[in-house]
Amino acid sequence: MKRNNVKEICCRKASQIAMSLLLPLVVVGGYYHPILGFTVLALITVFMVLSSRRGRFYCGWLCPMGAFHERFLAKMSLHKPIPALFKSCWLRWVLFSVMMSFMASQLFLAWGDYHAVGDVFRTMWIISTGMAIVLGVYFKPRIWCSICPMGSMQGASSKNTYLLTVEDSCAQCKKCQKVCPVSPYPGSFKKDGVSGQVPSIECLRCSNCVENCPKKVLSFQDRLDL
Ligand code: SF4
Ligand code: SF4
């Protein structure tokens, strides 16, 4: 493995471990200080700005929930494959609509009381983390990232940004799929004679596949064929 690859992997691990500490801080600390719930709002602002240049990079490198699942939940997960249902567009957007409607109604009721508003954001994290843990214990630990409303929002808003590109010389060995936390198979997106690109919404930009591809045919770039 090249030295700069090792550096990148260590850097991602370190940033994930650091960011994962925000999860207990907000969920547990927010019980005593609901204002901590505004951390979630700050992170939403960060990822919306970041996604305009780097797609779902936030999911792969910085998301406290994703980091917790990948670095800690993974140790107790059975790592079963992600079912096809979790890759369906309709499930992603139904969940998005339900959770956003719930959050909007709670914010409406809490409006004017900063502590109550902070608690709404904290509650959204508790609900998401609860569902993600139940799913992640049996399936791949980051299964939630396939349907996460925040990830869907970033993917939809960065359709042509920093896309994972597969060169035509891909050997279709499937090593990339084995190391991917959310299981798209980058090799399947290659096209004869031209490079293919993994849809933004399906890729966390984590670089695991790029670092592990034996043919070195994967890289990130903005879509050129538009
Ligand atoms: S690991 Fe590389 S060569 Fe193998 S299928 Fe994936 S992209 Fe193709
Ligand atoms: S396709 Fe590659 S970069 Fe995208 S999430 Fe999977 S392993 Fe990470």
C-alpha cells in the first residue's frame, strides 16, 4: 500500500473517531443541556456547504453517526449483506418525507423555546441512531447510510459533484464492493469504451474502494459528460 494511501486511511479513521464523540455528547449531554441539540443544526449547515464541492464526503469522513457505526457498531455487527430494498429510491424518499414532516411539526410546536427546539434536533438523532443500531447489528453497520434522510439530501443536491469514476480497464474483480460500507459495486458502472460514474447519492466518497482497487481504475472527479 502506498504511503499517502496509508496516511489517508489513518486520517479518515482519526477524524471519524473524533467526530463520533459528538454523538454521546449530544444524545446524553443534551438530556441535561438541550441547547447541545443545536450541534445537529450546525452540522447540517456544514454538510450542505461541503456537499456543493465534495458530494457526500461529509458522510464518509465526518458524520458522527456514520463514524460511530463504522468504528464501534461494526465490532458487534453480523455484517449481513444490505437487502435490495434498502437500495430502492422509494424507501429513501418515503423515509425522508416522514422524518422531515415529523421534525417540522415538532419544531412548530417548540418554536420560541430554544431549549425545546434544541431537544427536537437531539430527538431526531436519538430516533435515527436507534433505527441505525437495530439495523446495523444484523446487516452491515452502515446500512442506515443507504437510506439516511441527511445523506439523501446531500446526494440529491450534488448529483454532478466529485463523482467516483470507474475506468474502462476495470477487471470486475469485485474487491471494491467488499470494502464499501454501503455496497454499491463501482465496477458495475463501467461502460465499454468510456469510464462510468457511481451516482452521487449511492457513494459516501470514503475512498475505501479507491485505496483497495488492485487495478487503480477508481478516482474522484466531477462529471465531464454533461
Ligand atoms: S476493485 Fe477495481 S478492478 Fe476490481 S471491480 Fe472494483 S473497480 Fe474494478
Ligand atoms: S463506492 Fe467507494 S467511495 Fe463510495 S462509499 Fe463505496 S467504498 Fe466508499
